[in-house]
Amino acid sequence: MSESQSRYSIVERLTQKKLDIISEILELDEEVKTKELKLEQLKKDFSDWKSDINTIVEREKRMKQREIEKAEGSSENAKQRKAAKENSLKEKIAAIEKALERIEEISKTSPTNQP
């Protein structure tokens, strides 16, 4: 009976060893799967980040372009206002010069009374 118990004990230890090895293999498989999932998540996060960055850059680019267009419009309006104001002021200067010329003509033709 002792021999039977000895064989049983050996089979039991070997079976346990086999189960331990299988468990180690499964743990290794699980570790690899976990690492692969982490890698895939990091790749996805990176891809999402790149997409977000591109979206942000495009939005900011459009905003800057609108600012430029607005500034161009404002600059053009200022030029037009300047030109209109200059024309108005030049007309006033011309009117003043014309008035001065009339006064000068009147002064030449009309006698001046000196006491």
C-alpha cells in the first residue's frame, strides 16, 4: 500500500506542478493581453488627440482669417473715410480761397474811404 500511496503522491505533485505551470502560462497570456489593450488604447488616445489638435488648429486658423478680413475691412473703411474727409476739407479750402479772391477783387475795385 505504501507503494501505491507513493505513486499517488507523485502523481498528485506532478499534477499540481502541471496546474501551476498552466496557471503561469495563463497569467503570461493575461499580461500580454493587458499590455496589448493598453497599447491599443494609447494609440487610440493619440489618434483622438491628433484629431482634436487638427480641429483646434483649423478653428483657430478660421478665427485668425476672420480677424484679418475684419481688419482689412476696417482699414479700407478708414481709407474711404479719410478720402471723403479730405475731399470735404479740400472743398472748404477751395471755398475759403474763392471767398478771399472775391474780397481781394472787391477791395481793388471799390474805393476806400480814408479820413
